[in-house]
Amino acid sequence: MIFNAIKSGPRYTANSVVVKWFWRAVRNFTMEERAKLLQFVTGTSRRQAGLRGSGGVQKFQIHKDSGGRDRLPTAHTCFNQLDLPEYESYSALVKNLRVSFEECSSGFGLA
């Protein structure tokens, strides 16, 4: 799976509870949800041999968003980077991830 190519960003390590919750959520997502998450973070829903970013091949990155626990996850597709707040529970992380990638998959609307 493409998500195996991870580089943890500022203040998160592979052993951080939020990172562990993230990978648990990914394992429990359906294939459709995984594709939406991949689209949200990388700009493509398809698995590729190497994720390409603005500087060539980029690893999938999880960075700590220190803006507050009530924020939604954000993504920087040019860097294959997910900014993930330090949620208080697994269920909050899953709920907010789903909101983020579902909203992203619906596209932009103009009024």
C-alpha cells in the first residue's frame, strides 16, 4: 500500500498515539475511503510506484497541526503531507478524517 512510505513530520513519531490511531483508521477504512484519503493528501486516488510532489518523489508525511484539537485535518498535495491535529480520541480522529476527505471528494461548488 502506498501509505507504507511514511515520513513523520514535526513533533510526531511513528510511536505517537495519533499516528497509531491514523494507521488503525486506514486499516479499517473501505477501499473507497482509502482512495478518497489518498486523493485528499496526494491529489490522486491511484496507487503509484512513487508519490510525486513538487520536488520529485515525495514520501507520504504526517505532520502535527498544533492549531487546536477542534480543527479538521488539512493536506498539502504538492508535498504529500497530512497535517493532523492531536485529537483526544480515536473516534474524533476517524470522524474528522472522514469529514475532510468526503468534503474534498465532492469538489468545489459555485453559488
